[in-house]
Amino acid sequence: MRRNETNKDTSTRTRKGIIDLLKQQGSMDVMALASEFSLSGMAIRQHLNALQEEGLVTNEEEARPMGRPAKLWRLTPEANRFFPSGYSELSVSLIDSMREAFGEDGLDKLLAVRNKNMQEQYHQQLVNESGLREKLEKLADIRTKEGYMAEVMDQGEGSLFLIEKHCPICEAAAACTGLCKNELNLFQTLLGPHLRVERVEHLLSGGKRCVYRIMDDEQAVSSQGSSILENIKNIEIVPQV
């Protein structure tokens, strides 16, 4: 009896570990997961099948240059219950109540007050960080403590990504898009006018995470110029008859 309980506990820990890893890394195939957990492919498939039966994971095929397509596993929205939710049902209910009581203008004013308070709180924690990388690392640490599972990645050419793999206020943000808009404005204000912050991937727009690209104005102008030149190259010129 005790041995069966031990095996069950081990399986539960492994499946929770798979959920955590897929949240952190995004889609993965069986062999990559097997390597991370030092298990056989067959053992990982059994865990994935069990998670799929619970509606926590799904898979899709990805073409590979050689051989058969790879089956990549990813989390479903149902798996969000394993991560901080920010009291989602209560938040959505409060937003609906505020909208009903004060209207959209009143709700916008309340969000502006929330954004101002967050700016002050974040600024106090970032004030001693000098460089951009240091500020972003500290910001990622703050956001991770709030449940966003954030990290900083170097894009190259001086640009940096702030990546948030989870949104604890996702349901509230879906009910009130001003929350997402204010967060983008919050990052822009904290990092200063000499930098440009743009959201290049968005959970509520179908992305797997929220990704913010940070670059200085010269890089942004250069990037836009390159895009324009690339678009010009791709324009098909039709000779006039």
C-alpha cells in the first residue's frame, strides 16, 4: 500500500514538473522532456497522456527538415489554475461593478490611479539600478514575485526583451483592456523617454506569452527604416502597358 502511495506521489510531482517546465519553456517534444527529467520517452508519454486526459496539455505537429514531423506538447488554458491567478473571479466581478457604477470614464480614472501607485512602488525599487540591463533584471524580479514569471533576454544589437510567461490578471485584463495598455505605459514611464518599449507578443491576442522589446530611439528608427526598405523590395512592379 505504502509503495503504491509513493509511486503516486512521484507521478504527481513529475506531472507538476512537466507543467512547470512547459510554462517556462513553451512547446517541447517528448525527447526534450525526457532529457530534462532523466526518464524514458515511454515514461514521459504516459505522463503526457494522463495530463491530456485532464485537459491540461495538448499537442501539435511541427515539420522538421528530415524525417517525420515532431509532436510538440504545450499547456492548455486549463493549466493556468496551477499558477497565481490574482483572484481572477473577484477581479472581473469588481471591474464589472465599477463599470456599472462609474461608467467607462470612471473606470479609466481608477486605472490611472492604480497605474500611478504602481509607478511609485516600482520606481522606489528601481531607483538604485543604473544601467538598462540592471533595471530590467530588477523589474523582471519584481514582476516574477507578482506571479508573471518574467525574465530578460538579449535580442542582440543592443535591444532587450522583457518576457512574461504567465499573467496572473489575465481574466481581469480580458474584461478590461485598459489594464494591458496601462502596463505598457508603466514600463515606458519607468525606463524613460529615450527608450522605446513595444509589445511584440501578447497573451490576449493569441500569443503564448507577453513580450516587450526595449530599444533606444535610434535603434527604433533604424528598425523601422529597415522594415520599410524590405517592404519596398517586396513590392512587385507591374510594367505599364
